[in-house]
Amino acid sequence: MSVENIKAFTDRISGKLSDELLQDALIYANHNEERLSIEIICDHLVEYDVPLDQEDLNFLRSLLASMNINISEPPFVYFHFS
């Protein structure tokens, strides 16, 4: 389920990050490394200072919760979840 949700998130943010960066990160998800994949995507979002709207942030927060990822740890701590 996480792979599909990660792909859905990359579809949401397509155009905000290069497709090459997103596709490279998805390779990990496709090889059962979902956590690493979403960490890489979030690292890129932070590194390139990509703004996310509230809907994207809500989707990301839900995705991270479903993966039991602590949002108090880097790189997730840098997002302003409401």
C-alpha cells in the first residue's frame, strides 16, 4: 500500500521537483525500500525549498503516519504540518 501512496504523492508534487529526482526515489519504493524512498523525496523537497500547499502537506502527513514514521525527525521535522 505504501508504494501506491508514495507514487500518488509524487504525482501530486510532479512539476515541483524534477521528474528525474522523483523517479530515482521511486526506484527504492519499487524495491521494498519505501521508507528510504519517502526520506529521499522529502530531503529533496527541503533541499530545493519546494513549497507545499496544505493539501500536499495533509497527504504527506497521512502517508507518513500510515508508514509509522516519526515526523519529529529529519527531514520530516522541516515541514510545517498543522
